[in-house]
Amino acid sequence: MCADKMHDDHGQPINYACNSFFLNDRTIDELVGLARGILADGSANIKEAQFLLAWLESNAKYANDRIINSLFSRIKAMLSDNLLDKEEEDELLSLLRSITGEQLPEHNIVTTAASFPLDKPAPAVKIENKYFCLTGKFVYGPRRICEEAIIERGGFIKTSISDWVDYLVIGTLSSDQWMHTSYGRKIEYAMKRRDSPTPRTYGEKIAIIHEDHWAKYMFQE
């Protein structure tokens, strides 16, 4: 049982540990309400994103929650250029659906690698002087943020599949219906190159890996 430390203006005991718990619940409930409001018309604009970021800046201190903290950092990264492009809008909507538990009826957003044609066993990943092509949506952040992280570590980015590409990285927040999506074309092209008996012009064949595996090598000490 919580020990009382002080009393409020009405003589009622205040326990800050308990109070923080209720503030946390209230904050999460309010966030879910905001997310549902933005999702109501199936789109998000920069004003809504900016309002949500301002709300998170004011309230996230009450919520020791990994999802809320991740949402804050990712929206902040999206708006770092004061723009919200189509890819970032789709990313934001996916994040909000993950909070509310809602999904688009035609897509099942997954967080596992089971539905993708990944290399088995997954190969060791080298970053420096290697070429990466990214597809799908990433937990780490918008794709441009992931690309910048690779470049900072000495890697290179290709926007399409070619003989130069060493790794195709599939984001965690991608649909298990990938064959029917625009980013599914990259996966198909990568599969053809990986499974072709013709040797690759530059080095080893392209490897198809999941974001989780990529992240292990990106952020290891």
C-alpha cells in the first residue's frame, strides 16, 4: 500500500507515485483519442502532425511508455524539415493505427519477418562500403532517416535494385500482402537477382534481410 507524503488543499493525502500512474493512464487515453481523430478521414496533414508533436512535447513526460516515446522521436524527425510528404504521412498513419489497434482492411501491418522471402540463414551485414536499398516502412524512423544512418556509417544508398546493391532491407511495418504493394516490386527484382544462376558483377549476390537483422549490425557497439 502506498505511503502518504502530503495532503492537498482539501486535506486529502497525495501520493506522487500513485498520482503519476493515473496521469500516465489519462495521458495514454488522450493520445488514443487524438490518434482516432486524425485517422477519422484516412489522411494526415502537417497541421495535425505539428499539433500532435506539440501535444507530445507537453505530455510525454507523464508517460514512461516506449511506444509514446518512439512516436515522439519519429514525428519530430518527420517534421525536421517542416514538411510532411506522402511517405511520411503514410508512416504517421501506420504509427497511429498501431496505437489505436486499427488497421486498413486491405493490409495487415506485421512486425515479424515470417511473410518475406528473406535469406536463410541471415547473413552477416557489413555497413562500410556496402550498398543498401530500403523498402517498406521502418520502426527505426522514416526511410530518409534510415538512409542517413547508413551513410553516416560509411555505407551507400541505392533507390532501386541493381548489380550494385549488396542488401535489400525490408522495414518491419510492412504489409504481409507485399506482392500487391509498390515496394513489392523491389522485393521481386531482388529475388530474381539473388536466385539467378548468373554471378553478380560486383561481389556476392544481393541479400534480402529484415529490419530487425539490419538493426543488429547498425547499432551494435
